[in-house]
Amino acid sequence: MEEKVILLVEDNPDDELLTLRALKKNNISNEVVVARDGVEALDYVFGTGAYTGRDTCVMPQVVLLDLKLPRMDGLEVLRRLRADERTMLLPVVILTSSDEDQDIMDSYSLGANSYIRKPVDFAQFSEAVRQLGLYWLVLNRVPSLARRA
């Protein structure tokens, strides 16, 4: 069975740790690749930069994308993913602390599959991650185009 990789795009070390803890607590043992800014995320997905030579036939099952990122923000990452035939159908979940209507509108306008505001409380955050994992890693089906480059 092919491993379902999660790409976590998160620049805040505390939020990264909380997300990884919540995944572990909920027995989600998938490999998690962490990109700490938008450029690194695109390098991973497209096999460029530090990820040159990565097998881009194996795409993440889901991208958990923060909006406020250094070097390139999450909306620009989403825009570029949707503009490329290899990743236009890749499931992207916005996982951010922003509850701004404009961020929500922009995210969906650019093709986000879901928008989740990070709960402040760890128990609530853990439950959100459990549900996210259940849906995106177990229940959701992706077209073959989103699995291969």
C-alpha cells in the first residue's frame, strides 16, 4: 500500500509541534514532511531546490497550508499549485489562525478544498486534527492526476 504523505506548511515552531503532537495523539502515523515557508513547500512538491531529485510521482495526500508564511505566503503557494497541471487537483486544506473573511474568500477563490481555523485550545485542536486526518487520509478519494506528477 502506498504511503500517504502529509505536507505541513507551517513556519511557527509551536504550531508545528502542536500539529505533530495532535497527529500522533490520534494515531495518524503517516509521514509528515514539514516545509517552513512557501518556497520550501513548492520546492518539495515540484522536486526543485533542496528537493531536487525527489520522486515527484509521489504527491502528498493532503497539504496543510498556513497562510502567513515567510518568503511566499500561503495564498501564493495555493495559486501556484492550482496553476500547474500536476498539482491542480491536489487536496489543500488551509490550516491557519486567521479568521478574516477576506482570507477565507481568497482561499476558496484560489481553489482551497477546506479552510480550518486553528483552535487555541489543544484538546479542540487535537479533535480538529483527528477529524481532518479521518476525512483527508481515510475517507477522501483523489483522482489519479493528483497522485502523480
